[in-house]
Amino acid sequence: MITLSHYLFLSMILFALGVTGLMVRRNAIILLMSVELMLNAANLAVVAFARFRPAPASADNGMVLVFMVMAVAAAEVAIGLAILLNLYRQRRTVNADELNVLKG
Amino acid sequence: MENGQGIITAFSTAEPFRWVGLVWLVPLFPAAATLLNGLLGRKVIRYRTGQLATVAMLGALIVSLLCIWDIARTGQPYNVDYFIWIGVGDFQLPFGFYVDQLTAVMLFVVSFVGTVIFLYAIGYMHGHPGYWRFFTYMPLFAVMMFLLVLGNSLPVLFVGWEGVGLCSYLLIGYFFDRDYAAQAGRKAFIVNRIGDFGFLLGMLLLYWTLGSVRFTDIVEHAPDIYPAGSVMITVITLLLFLGATGKSAQIPLFVWLPDAMAGPTPVSALIHAATMVTAGVYMIARLNLLYSLAPISLLVVGTVGALTALMAATIAFTQREAKRILAYSTISQLGYMFLALGVGAFDAGIFHLMTHAFFKACLFLSAGSVLHAFHEDRDVDIFQAGGLRRYMPMTRLAFLVSAVAIAGIPPFAGFFSKDEILFEAFAGGYILFWGIGLTAAFCTAFYMFRLYSLLFSGEFRGTEHQRRHLHECPFIMWFPLVILALLSLVGGWVNIPGLFPKFHAFLRPVFAEAHELAGPHRELAGARIWEISLALLSVLVALTGIFAARLCYVQLPKLPHWFAETFPSLFIASLHKYWIDEAYQATVVKGFYSACRLAQWCDNRIIVAGLNAFAALIRHLSEIGTQLQTGYVRHYALAIVIGVVFLLIGMLL
Amino acid sequence: MNNFAVPILGIQGIMPELLLSLAAVLILLLEMTAGDREGHGALSLSVAGLILAFIATFGADGKQVFSSLLVNDNLSALLDRVFLMAAFLVTLVSRPYLANYGLAKGEFFVLLLLATVGMMVMGAAMDFITMFLGLEMLSLSLYVLAGFFKKDVLSGEAAFKYFILGAFATGFLVFGMAFVFGALGTTNFAAMAHTLSAGSPPFPSVPTLLFGLALILAGLGFKISLVPFHTWVPDVYTGAPTPVTALIATGSKAAGFAALVRIFMITFPGSFQFWGAAFWWLALLTMIVGNLFALVQVEIKRMFAYSSVANGGYLAMAFLSHSDVGIKALLFYLFAYTFMTVGVFGVVSLAGRRERLLISEYAGLSRENPFLAAVMSLFLLSLAGMPGTAGFFGKFYLFAGAVRSGYLGLALVGILTTILSFYYYLRVIVYMYMRESEMPREALELAGSGRTALVLAAAGVLILGCFPNLIWISIEQVF
């Protein structure tokens, strides 16, 4: 039987993948994807908790949180891509390691 | 805390109406003038700024007189809190005013002399660029000075204290396109910071040990908390006195005042002679109870005052510039006031403060009208002047009256106050102080009449061009001179010992407790014969000084040559009129420089080196640290992850 | 439990937010129809919206609106005023600044207003859902604003870094929220506090809740730029358009603290024993790192960035005090900090036609533009904590609060690092007044709104410095 722990474990793995991705990858698009992965890991955790929590769980407002996160994530991606596009126009690259004029 | 109900209760008490309740209007008038002149002065009000400011001062004077009348009538001090100023938990500091007899005297001096000087400044500053700016800062100064004397706690006093300082720097640097003025402003700023450091520290210690910084609480609790002569009260009072030496230009922090003469003359008269520089005297008089609990501090105050009085007077001997001489004279007279405080004669000190405000303001304004005649705004070389009595009779008369007053000739104001200080010193058994004071009195008479003689007697020694332009100042300038000269004449009559001791009777409630604590020596005061003979002696000394000055600079101008022929050894001294100056230069200044060099050496070797090493270490750390900021996003992400891990460990384990 | 009965009258509870949003929409419409080239129309509409919203904040009645998603209490009203003031001053500075670059477009003001709405929602949030919504509204607007100079390489890089790291931090925050939700079964703060006080233990165990709270702390730590979550600060502050920097440094940071107070002090007051010790170290590090790294900076915005980190550390110390005085000191310092920080960044924005980015370029400013030099000195002295300025009482209350809560060591470090900060603050004054400029530059004519903003900020600094109780009284009403 699949328990809450399984879901949470999966969620943790997804989250860790996202965190690791952000630290090791250089392509800015992939960084964006890693961040989305983290948000989805959180969504998975919320849904799992809502499903497995004993009563009296008002699971519905947890679901609202999930929908809100999904909607906002879409907006975030839109803005992120716009920023990346602009960056690409300026420098002809999306390699995050080349973006270090600002430092010190 | 009730939201701002303090304001309402302050104005709607059930107590019967008292005129002194209007005291909040006193700073409000000049504040309004500052606001109007500052906002509209440049474009709209322009040359009416002076009149506006003067009218505001007049308003403050009228309200002050009402308050004083009320205090004199009822004899009851008036304490009011307007609103909670700083409140943290149980630390509640209200902003409020305290009016008693001492405040009343200060209110009168500030508002009266202020009004007269503002009036004078309308004429004096006429045609100066930035006229409106001058009349923005001047009322602001008045506001701050009123806060200083009215504040009912040390922090309120400190706001005024800093405020008058700020206005002083602004006004010293009024001609800020000139280097010397900017430098003088800076010097005053730095020297006063040292004093303020002492003041703040003293205030903090007081709060720490007494639990309050309000004057009423201090009077109530200080005798219970500090045993007379205890270390804590001595330290507190000495620290506060350090603040006073900065503001009131005493040894060792007096050096800024002569340079402060770079400001316009009305500023010198109001701020650097009549009011601001007396703030130190006022502060100590206000805290008289604390000082009378600390005999050592009182002795220090008296010693510093006596030494300053003598030193400044001797320096004044050899200066060439009129305002500079008056500046040293101010330092010397302030020394007298501290001498009075030091021997426990607080009322005598305040009395001298008042008479000094009259005659010193008058002297400065007269010097100002000489400058006006010379078309100068900095200072005038007295050896390039002379014979001015023919050209400026009113100025000369005013100057003469106030010079006689400061020299201490009866029945002029200075005689009564100065003589009282000397008598109190003598009666208190401080014979050395008395001797120093008497010597300084001789010096005062001498340099004052040296100045008078070189300015007004003899023949004019300046250029022909200057001579043709010499003229008496306009009415708006000589009228204030006449008023002040009149007060220099009659100002002392409010306290004639034995016959009419009104002033002391008026102030008695303020100092009664301190006098009780300070000592029984005042019983000698009954010895009338001593009093009269000492008075005669000091008059004699003053007359000698005047006579000597007239002899050297008017009757026998050839006296130096005669000296030169008879005593070749003194030839050099008489040839170089600055022999004393050079001696002073050689001993005091050189010695001071060597001391400075020594200090500097120590400073460089030990303190600076240590500091440098420390600074280098910090800088090194900083440089290494900032290299962590690589600019790579993944490094930043790593830092965040480290933070998260740290928090997780911290919270879960 | 009837969650679908939306109270219609709840609208009045979000009046300030509505007014601002309305102003934003009107600006967009104006932009489309009239073609507001110089941004004057957008400026007027923004100012009108901000002032109306400010007035509307006085209608706080302490009620929860929209099914307890938002609360309209004294705390949120006070915070709203901080946000609105920051936004107001930044708006005034922005128009002349943008016009100087030919970029005074309406959408800048729209984004600025929306960011402010985000802050206000965050300050009033009583639920993870609204808090997240506010945070994202604020962040997304600021990401775009940071990259507003599309041609500028630094602005683009700043936007990218801010975006990626911000989203990263949001990821932690949301993950944390998921676990707190899991532990307590609700996203509503009041319900959470109720659940805990009713004695029902977190599900499945206490660590679940703590895990969630730790991640939320980290996510908000990013917003308030606590070390080591501060790494984005210097880069973003330097690269972003200066008025945007001002908003990030003040409003955004204040919103972060608002969320911290709501979650950790009001909802979970008992959690202090778990995060107190770790947070102590972070506050300590933040004060030290911020002040230390500011010392060697040559670029002025980068220096102020580190200074802002340091100030975040002082605020964190007050937050840590979790005493009555401490939290009030935090609110007071937010006011003071807003005035002085918007002030310095305002001066940096308006100091010349080409921005003066290096500290050495401020040499001779006192001669070129005495007004700018004077107000800049005032703001710097206030940041350094000079008596008579807002910064003095701000620090006074902070340190008093810390000492009262027994954090003597932390307060001592705070005072020592404050002394360290004199060095880099006063250095700018020395440059302005005592060094001659090597090459005189074309002065930017100080347009009306820019000057007004600086005068207002200076007045704020002085008024708070002389009469701290004016604000303190309204702070006393919060708790």
C-alpha cells in the first residue's frame, strides 16, 4: 500500500533534484525548470497531506493553495522567460556562468 | 500611554490661569519667523525678513515679560509637560518647560538683548547678500536658546544646547565663500564636540544613578542619592562641566571663540557674547544642587574660571583687532562667572551674566558700527584707527559707557556684579581667587581703555580714503546702542548690597538649598566694613588700570621711546609692541606645540599604529569576505542551501 | 464550516489595495489612449492613488475579511503606511530619474503600484494562500522592474539573478508551507494557532511542523536578506535602476518582516524556543557581514547594499527580541529606515545626468548642488545614528529592546558594528564636502517631484529624530 511517506519521499526527491539542479546546471533555461520542479514538489506534498490527513482536515483550502501555486508558477515562468529572452538579446548567451559582471 | 492626551491636559488644567502658562509662545514667535523667512525669504519677503524677525523677537520679549511678572508676583515656579517626547516601556521622557526665577532672568536677557540686536542687525546687515538667510538663522538661534533656558529636563536643554551650537556654526560660516570663516566654523564644531561628549556622558551617568533627568526630580532626589562629596556626583558634575567649558569657552576649550569672530558682528554680540556662551554658566546654575554636593567639582569650576579670567585678560593686552580683543574679554568675563559659581555664589554669577550681556553686547555693537564705518565685515586693526570720536560721537559715547561698566567703576552695572563676585570669593576664604580676580580686573580696565584710546582718541591713522568715508552709523544702529548703554549704566542698580538687594532676593528660592549645603562662610557677609573697603580697593585698581592705559596710549605716546633710551634692555620690548604676545607665543604656544608634538608622537607610535593595524585587519577581512561574492548564481544558491541546512539543523536538533 | 459565504462588505477591508490597483489600471488605460510620453500623467495618477490608499489605511477595524484570508488590523494598517510611504517617495524620485534616460513609461509606475499592493497583501495576510499571493505579486513586479532598462547589461543581469534566486527561495517557502499545512491541516493562521492551543498535536509529528517552519524562515530570510541568504543583494541593488533598488531595500524588506511577525510571533509564538538560537547566529552574522563588507566598496550602490544588509541585521535583532519593546522597535525602525534609505537612493538617482556610481564621483557635490549634498549628509548621519535624526532613536529603541530581552552580547555587537559603519558613511560626506571634483559634470536639473521626495524624506528623518513619539503612539496601539 502506498502511504503518506511514499508521497513525501517522492516529493523530497523532486525537491532535492530541483535544488541540486540550481546549484550544478549552467543553462538558465534548466535553472528555470529546476525552480518549477521545486514548486511542483511542494504541490505534491500538499496534495498528499490533504489526502492522508485524519479528520477534521479542511483539505479544501489546501487544494486552493495548490491551485494558487500552479497559477502563480505559470506567471513566474512567463516573466522568467521574458527576462531570459531579454538577457539573450543583450549577450547572445543563456549560460549563467557568463553572467557575472556584478560581483564583489 | 493615552494618545497625545498630554497635550490636552497641559492646556486645560483646572488650575487658575497664570500668565506664565503662555510661555510656549516665547519660542513659537521666532520659530514662526524662521519658518516664514526660510520658506519665503529669498523671493517674497526679501528685505522685510529683518523686520519680521525683529517683530517676532519683540513678541517673544513681551510674552517673556508677562511670564517674568507672573513669576515675580507669585514666586511659584511653573513646570509643564507638553507631550511625551521619548517613551520606551517605562522610560517616559516628556517634553516640557520649567520656569522659575533663574529662567526668568535668562528669558529676559535672551529676549531683550536679542530684540535689540535684531534691530541693530537690520541696519548692519543691510545690503549683504543672503540677508534673508541671516534672518532665517538668527530667529532659529533664538528658538534654540529659549529651548535651552526653558527645558525642564537635561535632554530638552541638550536639544537647545546643540541647536544653538548648530546656529552658531552656520552663522560663523555665514560668509562661507571665505576660507577663514569656514575654518573658524569647523574649529568651533570640533572643539564643541569634545565638550558635548562630556555633557552626554554626564547626563547618561546621572540617568543611570538617579533614574531621571528632569530638573524637578533632580532637586528632589539628588541629596538622598548622592552623599555630599561622593565620587559619582563629582564625576557627573565634572563631566557636565567639561561640556560647559566647551560652550562657554573656558580653559582648555576656549580656542574657538576668538576665531568665531569671523561671523557678522551682530552674531558675535548675540551668540558669542550675550547669550549662547553663557549657556555653560546657566547649566551649572540650574544644577546648583548637584554642584553643591560636589565640593571638588566646585573648586575645579572656580579654579578654571579664575585662571581663564586672568589668562584671557592678559592675552587681550596685545591683540590688534577690535573684535578679537572683545572676544578675549568675553572669555575673561565668563571666567568671572565661573569663579562666582565655583565659590558657591550662584546668584552673583547670574547677576554678572546679566550685566555682562548688556555691556558686552553694547561693546560689540559699537565695534560693529566702527566696522560699518570702515566698510569692513571681518575686523578692524586698532592701530590703523584712532580719533574716531570726532566722526562717530554716538558710538563713542556708547562704547565709553560700556567700557567704564566692564572696568567696574561705580555706578555702572559692571561694578556691582564684578565687585560682588570678588567680595564673595574673599568672604568665602578663597583669597587666591580674589587676588587673581583683582589682577584680572586691573587687566580688564587696562585693555579696555587701550582699545578705547586707540579707537577713539588721538588722530586717525588709517588711509586718507578711509578717513573720507568715516561716518556715524544710521539711527537704526545707534538707537540699540543707546538702549544697551543705558542698561550698562543702570543695569546693576537692581542689586545694591545693603540698600536694594532685590536681585538676590528674587533669585533666593532657586539657590537656597544649595547655599545651605555649600557652606556657612556667608556669615562674613555681615561685615559691612570689609565689603566697603574691598569695593574701594577694586575701584582703585580699576582706576589705576584706566589711568595706565590712558598714560601709555594718549597722554604720553612717547613713553615707549623714553623707556627705550633709559632702559636699553627694555628697548626691544617697547619697540616690538607685541613683546608679551611673542612671549606668550614663545612660552605658551611653543610649549603647547611641544606638548602637542609629544602627544602626537605618542599618538602616532601607539594609538595610531594600533588603530592602523586594527583597521588593516578589518579591511583585510573585508576584502577576503567580499571575494566570496563571486557573481555566480550557483554559488549564491549554494549559500542559500547552506543557510537552509543550518536552520534545519538548528531547529530540528 | 461555510467557506463559500463570501461577505460582500469585505470589500471595504481591502480599500487601500483596491485603490492602488485601480490607479494601476487607470495608468495602463492612459498609456494606451493618451500616450503619456513624459510620465507626468502616470506620476499624478500614482500619487493620487497612493495618497488615497494612505488615507484609506486609517479605516482599519481589526476585522478579518474574505473568509479570514486577510486581516485589517492596526498592524497591517501601520505596515501599509510604511509600504505606501516608501512607494510614494520612490514614485516621486522615479519620474525625473526615468525621464533622464528617456524611459518614463507608464508601465514602470503600474509595476511599482502592483508591487506595493503585493506588499500590502503580504502585510495583511492571515493565510498561506494570500501570503504567497502577495509575495509573488511583489516579487514578480520587482523582477521586471529590476530589468526595466532593457538595453542595460547590468540591469538584465540583476533581473536574472534576482529572479532565479528569488524563485529558488520561493521554492523553499512553498515547500515549507506544504509541510506546515500537512502538520496542522489548515493554511489559515488563526486556525493554526487555534489547533495548536487546543492541544491537538501536529500531524504526523512535531518535526514536520518544525521542518516546514524552518523552510519558511529561510524563504523569508531571503526577502529580508539575512546572511547567508543575502548573496543576491549587492548584485541586484547595484544593477537595478536606482529607484527600484530603493523599493527593494525598503518596501520589500519591510514586507518580509511583516510576514515573519505574522507567522512566527503571532501565529506560532511558542516556536521561539526552536528557532531562537539559530536565528541569533544569523542576526549576528548579518550585522557583521553587512558592515564589514561595506567598508571596502568603491561603488556607492554596492556600499548601500551591504549597509542595507547590515540594517536587516539590526531589524532581525529586534525581531529576535520578541519582547514588547523589541517588536515596537522593529516597527519604529522600519519607518526610520524607510525614510533614510529612500533618501540616500533618491540622492544617488538624482545626483547627475550620468549617474554617479563610484563614491569618489561624489567629490565636490557640495559645490555643484548644495541641496543634494546637504540632504545626503542628513540621511547618512541618520544611518550612522546621529542624535536628532530618526536613525538615532531607531537604534536606541532597537538596542534597548535587545538589552531588555537579555541579548546583551548581540546589542554590543550591534553597537560595535554601528561604530564601524561610521567609517563608510562619513567617507561619503568627506568626499562631498572636502574633496574637489576632478571633472565637473552636467548637473541634472532637480525636477519638482524629485526635490519634493527628498525634502519629504529629510523632513521624515528630522521629525522622527526630534519627536519619535509621533510614530511611537500609533505603534503602541498595534499590540
